[in-house]
Amino acid sequence: MPNYDLGILITIDICLALMGLLGMMAGFWFMSRDMRAITAASERVAGIAERLDVRLRRQYADIDRELQDIKERLG
């Protein structure tokens, strides 16, 4: 194999490796962006759950007292 052909193959190999690294970096960037969106969504869900918890405890105070009693007995 002539040196010229070998040089072209090495250059193509290096280009493919760099393209792979660039693709990996782009993938990690997209994943990190999605993780921020997932974190924000989970915080919203947690806030809704807390508000529901407060409403249910107000509405069903007797059940809340019973649960606290059971928790004290077990804990």
C-alpha cells in the first residue's frame, strides 16, 4: 500500500474519531438539557403533592390523627 493511501486512511480515521467525539458531546449536552427539564417538572409535581397533602389533612383531620397515632405506636 503506498504511503499516500495510508495517509488518507489515517486522516479519515482521525476525522471519524473526532466526529464521534463531537457526537458524544452533543448527546451529553442534550441529555443534560433534558435532565434540567425533568428536574423542573418533578419540582412542580412535588409542589402539587404538598398542596394536596395539606388539603387532605384539613379535610380529613380524623384520619390524620389516626395515622399519627399509628406512626407513634410503630416508631
